[in-house]
Amino acid sequence: MARILIAGCGYVGTALGVRLVTTGHTVWGLCRRTDALPRGIHPLAADLTTPQTLRGLPPGLEYVFYTAAPDGSSDEAYSAAYGDGLRNLLDTLTGQRQPIQRVFLTSSTAVYGQSAGEWVDETSPTAPTHFTGLRLLEGERLLLRGPFPATVLRLGGIYGPGRTRLIERMRQGAAVCQKGPPVYINRIHRDDSAGALQHLMGLPQPDSLYLGVDHEPADLCTVLRWLAAQLGAPPPRSEAAPDPDRQRRRSNKRASNARLVASGYRFRYPGFREGYAALLAAGGA
């Protein structure tokens, strides 16, 4: 069994940690506040942007998952998370001569700038137009050019327990469909995000890059209409886009998970219908 650090142990990292502990691994969860970590994950209070707080890392770490998220939606917050924080951790692991076998980074499909519904995969060009994608891409390059074997998992939009905004908007009658051609969104359930990371750790030689998305890119209106049918609610209102130019500039692509599936991973929730059905069965929690 391995000694594992989950740096930025939040929504996905905690779910991953629980899975790893259940299978017998020793797991430390690094975050600023550790009171919410479940039993079994060893708490490690530290701030990735403050190198001095990283001196207490446990020895003998073999795998590291960097699942940190920005503190806000600003360029500075993204730079801190995917630049300063990641660099500080890699420097600390190197200075401590930790026996790292591989570092995993959760990135995002935001690194793609395609806007016409194109299919993208791990070989597609990355030309993001927003700072979120730019900073994520910088973090990927920092890791992949770093001192340890590394794998990046570019996740789609993550939903799951506690992230049920669409369900609540449908129940409140506040959901709106914008008129026009579909704008595709790539999604993945939290449990498949964690499951894919655990799966990749178990591969003898994982690739350096995978897309973590389910089988079915779908536009928001398709999801909302399906949810309305499941809830017995009126269909969402249809309104014109308030800013057609902005709509045309939005990222709009369909991401392929073929490489992840070919590696042997099997999705628990292969599409939004299965994922949201499970949330509805659990009371939308």
C-alpha cells in the first residue's frame, strides 16, 4: 500500500481520499482548514502559497494528487493556485528528497479555446482566450516539465452531491434556455473524477495527459428539459441570448474521453442522465 498526499483536499480530493483509504492506502489531506476532512484521511494544515507551512510534509510520500482550486475567480487567484502553490509544493518535495513515483494534477477542459462545437482530445491545440485556461495551461507545463513523473487529468464541469444548482433552479422555476444553436458543455460526476484519478494511479505507466469527461457532451437546454421531465416541472423558459457576440465567443467544444476509456476506466455515471438521476434519487442532495 502507498503513502499518498492529496494537496488541496477539497471536493474531488476528499472523495478520492476516502476511496484510497478504503482500499488500504495511507492518505494525508493538505488544506488550510482540516476540520471537514472525514475520518481516515490524516489532516495536514498548510497553505500551498506559503512555503514555510509545507515543511511538515510526512516522509516517504510515493504519490501526490494536486487537486487544489482557486480561492476566487480572479487572475491572481488562478495564478496562486496553479503557479505559486504548485511550484512551492514541487520545490518542497524535491528539497525533502521524497520518493515520488508520480504526481497527478487536476486541470480543466478550459484550456481549449474551440468555440464552434468541435471535438477535442489530448492532441487538440490549446489556445484559451481567458486567463482561467491560460493559468491552468501554465500549471500543466510546470508539472510536466518538473522533476517527477506526472499525469494531468483535464476535468469537465464537475457536479455531484452538494452541487445541485441546476436541480434547484428547475424546482424554483428559475431555469432559462437561451435561443440559438447548442453550446456544448463537458461534464463529469464527482465520483468519476475521483474514480478516474484512482484508476490512473493504478496503471503501471499512465500517459501524461487524459481528458476526464463523461461520454455525452450536452448543451444546457438538453439537460434542463430532461430535468424538467424528471421533476414533473414546466420546461425552462426560452429567451434570446442577451449578448449574441458574447455567446459566439464562448468556449464551445465536445471533449472525447476515448483515451481514458481505452486505459480501462469504466464510468459509474456515463452521462448526465445517470448522474442526475442518482442525485434526484438521493433527494437532490
